[in-house]
Amino acid sequence: MKEGRIGEGPKKSEAEKANDLERLKKWVKKVLPDNFDKIDVESEVDSSLSYDENKSHLRELLKALIKDLKSQAEYSKAEQERIDTEKIRDAVKEVEAYNNNIKFEDNKDLEEYYAPIARGVNKLCQGYSNLLFIRGKGGIGKSWQARKALVKNNADFVEIAGDITEAYLYRLLFENNGKIIWFKDTVKLLSCPGAINLLKAATETEDQKILTKNNYSKDQSDLPDKFLCRCKFLFDYNNVFGTNSDDFEALTSRGDYMELPLSNNDVKAILSKIAKEDWQKEVTNKVIECFQSNGMVKLNLRTQWKAFKTYKYAKHNNLEWEKEVEAEMSNMTRTRAMLYTLLGNDAMKTTEVKKIMLKEGICNSLTSANRRIQEWLYLEELYKFGEGDRDFYVCINPKETK
């Protein structure tokens, strides 16, 4: 018998000993499922003792082990938080340096297209608004112009790209209180009722805007239950799907909402004004030529930027840049190529599009066809024309606006 153990009890059969050992192993595994192997149950159990006596001994070992594991976990958490904080601090410094080093050129001819953005951001920065929505198709310079206006106003802002949870939103606002929060394509956030309600409270027109935590999670125990919100908000996005229209309208009514409707002719003019050097003008004309020849090329600033890079690549490798740009322009996504075969450059009602999709085996049900069309609209592989949610016109290129 091991020293320090309680006196011997009635002798047990080998079967009873094996049964007690198995029960104790299961109990240890239940108490400590992730670290049960840290205790060697077989070496710690004294077969001459009762099941309860052995369990009592193991309980004391578990208490000590759990305390040690908790201490290790707290240290690891603190260390990870330190590393994360340093990463965030470095990232913030990098963004600040980037914003401070940006060279913005004034071009009155170009800026007239973006005057609504400049006016909206100026109002936000100067305290005449606390909420601004900017909506427009992708790749037309919305974000660049917004950044330009923010930097010119010496605004204290933080950029949030992608989607965040409702719970994290409260922490985000508290930790950046007083700053302009710039949300870029955070579409899912605007479809979350809880997040919308929190944003509505944060953008009330009254002076005192108090936000409450509502016990989101234990991980936010370090945050106050309520605080006075002094943030301002900028939403920059292409499309919003899946939102409750009433809630979304209630939020937009608290601030300024603007669309940036640019026709293909507008975009052509902007691309031409961006191109200053002779080679840039030649490449831009090639991009526009490719767009006009088949309509499959997306006409935007991103396409132009990639074409500029392709030109430099071709020159570096002694290649014919026209052929390289044309090859790049024809390298469409599978989705866009498929949609072009279905629709061409024409606008078509969604009922007809869905019929073709079912006939061609692209989808096997109306439900999946509806979902796919909504996804393509969100990704700007398709553009919507007209009102209504059930049967409207779509096309692979934006509608020309006069």
C-alpha cells in the first residue's frame, strides 16, 4: 500500500479492481476532457482502497492540475493579447503612415464627378453630420475620394473592411470612441437587427447618445455596461441585400445618404482624365476598345490599373503590350463568361434568366436560381434595372444614365 493512504478495506476481486479503475478513468476524463492524459490514473490508484477513497485522492490531484492549467491559460491569454495589441498598434501606425504619405493631386475636371462624396465627408468631418452612406458600383473611385476628403480634413478615423459581429461592434465603438468609423463593404452588419439597433442608438440626432452592452458575452466583461458614444460613421459599399428595408431606412434617415451614379460614358471620361502620359492614354484607349468590342470587360478604375501593370510587364519582358492587354481583358471569371453566353450585352428579366438557368442545368430549382441571382447582383456580376424584388431587368453591365 502507498504511504499516506487510508487503511485497507475489504479485499476486492480482480474484476472489482478493474471495474473501479475503469470508472475512475472515465470520471477523470469527464472532469478534465481536454487534459485527462496529464494524470496517470493507473499509477495513482491504490487497488487496496475503496472507489470513493481513490476518487478523493484523484480529486486533490485534479484541483492542483486545474489550478496550474488555469494559470498557464491566463498567462497564454495575456501573452496573446500583448502580441495582438502590438500587431494592432503596428497596423495602425502603418495605416497612419500610409495616409500621411499619400499624395493627392487636385484635378477640377475629375473632382466634379465626385463632388457629392467630398461634400458628404466634409460635413461629417466638420461636425455637421454624424452618419454618411456612399453607395455606387465597384471600382469607380468611391473609397479613394472618401480617403482624400478624410485626410484633407485631418480626420481621426479607423477603417473596418469586411464583416464584423454584432458583439464586436460594441467593443469597436467603445475602443474608438470619438473617431470616424469607416465601414467598407460590411454588408452582413447591416442585415443584423441587433447591430442596426446599436447603430441607430449611436446615430440619434440628440446630443447625448448612450449605448448599452446588453451582456453580449463573458469575453466583454472588461467593457462598461454603457457609455456616451461620440463616434461618427461612414458606410462605403456597392450593394446591400438581405437587410430589413424599414430598419435600414430608419438608420439612413439619421444621416446623409448618397448614390454615385456613373454611366459607362462617365467612367470612360474619368479613365481618360486619369491617363496623363502618352503610354497611359494608349493603354486606356485599348481598355475602352476591348469593352466596346464585346462588353465583357468590366469598365472601371481597377481594370485600368491592371492594364497599366500589364503594359509595364510587357515592356520589361520585350513583349507586345497590346496583345498582352487584350489577353488579360479576355481572361474573364467563369461566372461572367457564363452570364455573357446567357444574356450577351442585353438586359433580360429575371424570370427569363431563371428559365434559361434551369434549362441549361445551371441550377436545379427556382430557390437556388433566386439565390444565385442575388449573389451575382451582390458581386456585381449582374446589375439590376427597375423596381421590384421579384421580376426586374438585369444585365452584365451597368445601365447607361443620361
